[in-house]
Amino acid sequence: MKKISQYLGIILIIIGTLVLVATRIPSLTSSNAMLLSGLLLIVAGIILHIRSIKHQSNY
């Protein structure tokens, strides 16, 4: 579990990107909920990735 938690930020960024790519499918573009969820996943992934880098750093 500890190995997965250090890559959780990158995983969320990839999932958010895939959600944004999925909005290009014509049947899924009826609402902005998928765009917002993709954005939130990417932002959360960036925050978690920065926190994991700071946690591993000696500074």
C-alpha cells in the first residue's frame, strides 16, 4: 500500500486526463460534470504529487 500511495498523485492525473479525453466522445458531452470532475482529479493529483515529493525530500 505504501508503494501505491507515493504514486497516487500521478495516477489521479492520468485518470483525470482520461476523463477529459472521454468527453470528446459525442454521447458524453451533454453536461459539464465530466469536465469539472476531470479538472478536479488533475488538481488533486498535482497537490498529492507535490506533497509526496516534499515528504520524500530532506529539505
